[in-house]
Amino acid sequence: MTFKRKDGRKADEMRPISAKVGVVPNADGSAMYTSGKTIAIAAVYGPKKMHPQHLQNPEKGTLRCNYSMLSFSVSERIRPGPNRRSTEISKITEWALEPVLMINQFPNMVIDVHINIIQADAGTRCAGINAAAMALAHAGIPMRNMISSISAGKLDKTIVLDLDKHEDSEFNEGEGSTDIPMTFTNDGKLTHIQVDGHITKEQLKEAISLAREASKKVYAVQKKALKEVGEQQ
Amino acid sequence: METNFSTTANITGERIKQYLREGKRFDGRDLDEFRELSIKTDVSKNAEGSASVKLGQTEVMVGVKLDVSAPYPDSLDQGNLMVTAELLPLSSPRFESGPPKFEAIELGRVLDRVVRESKFIDLKKLCIKEGEKVWTVFIDIYSINDDGNLLDAAGIGIIAALKTARIPKYDEAKEKVLFGELTDQKIPLSKNIPISITVHKIGDNLIVDPTKEEEDVSDTRITVGSADGIISSMQKGNSIALDVKDLYEALDLIESSYKTLLPKIEKFLK
């Protein structure tokens, strides 16, 4: 493939990633995940008793995610507080995490996961999900599996990995840009997928397998960061 | 698993007070001693200026954004200033999502006055066209980990974020701010640096830079914004009366704290 990306990456190349566990001392579990210029932090509080009582579920615990961008994390300031976009991403994050979380062990309880985007350059929901998954593991919440999130996409006719902000919102050559954020369990099941753009079934399959391979690299970084903090304690 | 996070236990409070009477604190500090300070600037690159400040285990993040808008009717030849604070649920088990509560509103407003009343920012120089277009400086404060004294930590964060901020390019013809294209121009700031310093009265003792536990048992507090001996803002918090004598003592403590704190802050901004 000879497709040229503005930042010099190859089509199947993701941005440099890093992770750190234990960034919020007050929390029961916390983590930071960085992908290129995108930085997300997540903190877990709980499991704790759900209040008010009528929200309690005697069958299983409740996962409550809260995704939010700092006002200055983007180039044009956004008003602090929740909006339609952050409300949807919060829910998507819950859906991405719930399949691996052994939440039935915590009837009548709630686990709060707070995700804040410190710096945004696209891929913030993936970074948030990766940080949240690590924070939950750090908090000792039993999980069947780790999950790892990454986006694939299409720029004009080329399938690429991990769109940055320029590619996601300013690229308009040919067929334009398609963004496909995905989240995989480490045995390769999808817990989250979204598509924005236009793409054929065959191309989508290609994008999914590209993202699946990349998710293994994300997993390796998550695992390493969790191991490091485990050794310190 | 069920811990009450909303307050510090009475027995702990009694012990804190007993320690203070002997001139001691749990973490071994003197009564007039701040925790270790560290400042990192440029922590969020889409902001025109940003900083993260740690005082011990307390951490806050402050960002400065600029935009062009109309001036307020009562200050047609001046830029606008807006300071807001959000106590992130991420930063403490005590904070919940939802509309800002009193604590967050007070934090933003007290620090707004520290910046505004000290005339730290020369707002007149931020006027583009009188009566029509001026720069608005947004200062947004976020708590990352609350272990007491968010107020003073955020005050230091504001100084660092403003000092390092750069004004973005403005396309006059299109009337559009070119975000991400920063000029070399800094926000016009006065030489004297206004620092917010809060003194807490616990029992008969005055202390600075309380941890969360100390803050919980504080009877009353006094926050002063001052620069080089000039006091420009003050706020007394909590409903316990303060002897005038204690206030004067607090002012002395604030004056001496300013002198030790200022070089520490400046060290990080060189």
C-alpha cells in the first residue's frame, strides 16, 4: 500500500500508545491511557451500595459509566458538563465493558466508572474504554477477560488503522473518511462497534480484522501497566 | 466495603486537634508548612495554556482557552474573564455527577476574584475593537484528586496556565479564531503574582494547606488573594465566628506563606 497519511504513518500503523495504572490515589482503581495526542483517565469507585434504594437490582450489580471531556481538551472550548454526545458514549462504554464484568456478584451495588478526556485528538471513546477496563481491573473487580479498544477506518478507498482528528473530521478526498471504533475481548469477541461514514461489507471485514490485530497490541500495553502496578504493591 | 466517605470520624478529629495543640500534624508538617508542590505545564495541548498542580496527594488541572466575543456592556474596552470549576466525580468518592454544587461554584468564584481584583490580567490589552470585539479568557479548573486545599492548588494552577498561555491567531476578515495556530503573544500579565492562600482555624490553632481530614474538622477558614503584600480579595468560609485577633494572625501567616510559596512557584515557571 502506498497511501500517504498526513502524519507519516503507514495505513495499518496505529499511533504510539502508553498506559499507566494508579493515577488517582482516592479511587479504588484508576488508569491513564494515551494514544498519540489523545489522553484519557478513568477512575473506579465501588462496588458500593446503590442509592436511591429503588434503583437497586437484587439480581446483579449496576455498572455506571460517566464519560466527559475537559472543556479545554479540544481546540474550540466546549461547555463543561454532560451533552448528548457524552451521554451516548457513556452508555456505549457500559455496553463495551459489561460482557466481561462479573457484575452478578454484586447485587444491589453500583460500580461507578468516571472517564475524563484530558486531551482530544480523535479516538477518545476507545482511549476512555481502555482506561476504564484497566481501572476496573486495578480496582479488583472480577472480570472474565480484558477488553481492548481501537478504531479502524477508511480514508478514500484505503482501509486504515486509528484515525486521528485531522483524518476523522477534515479528510474529504474521494470517498471521504469512515471511522469504525471497536472493542474486542482478548479472545477476539466484539463488545462494541460503531460505523460513521460509508463502506462496503468486504471493506468492513478488512477493517475489523485489522483492528482485531491492533487490539492485541493494546492488550499487551494494558497488561504490562497492570503488572507494573501489581509488582509495586 | 461500606465506608462513610462524607466526613472524617469524630475520634480522628479529636486526635487532629490534640496533635495541633502540641504543634504537630499527622504528616509531620509544621502548622505553617505547605505540602510538597509540583507543577507541570502544557499538560493539554489543545488548550492555549494548561497546568497540573500537585500539593501532596491533591491534584488539580487548569486550562486556559481564548475566544473572541462581544464585551460586556459595562466594560466595552476590556477583555472578558470567566473562571469556572468542576469537582470531578473521578477525583473523590464524595463528588457526584450533576449540576455544579455550592463547593464548585464557590471555588470558581473565589478564584475569579483573586485573578480579577488583583488585575493580574491586563484586560484592557485584550480589547480588539472597542464595543465590538474582545478576547474572552476562559479559565477552567478540574479536580483530579482531592486530598484537601483544592482552592490554593487551583490558584497556583491558574498562575501557571496563564503564564504559559499563548494567544491564537485571529483572522480579522473572516472574524474567526484560528485555534491551534498560536502566536508568540502571551496574555498580558502584571509582574506581581496574586496567590490564593487559605488559613484554617481548627480549635485554637491556625494552619495552612490542610489535608482532607484536617479540612473536615476545620472550624472556619479565610482565603486571601494577595500579591506582594497587597490584599485584593478575601473570603471567610463556614459559620463559626472568628476573633479579630485571629484574623490578624491569619494575615501574618498568609504574608509569610506568600514569601515561601512564591519562589517555589517561580522555580517551576522558569
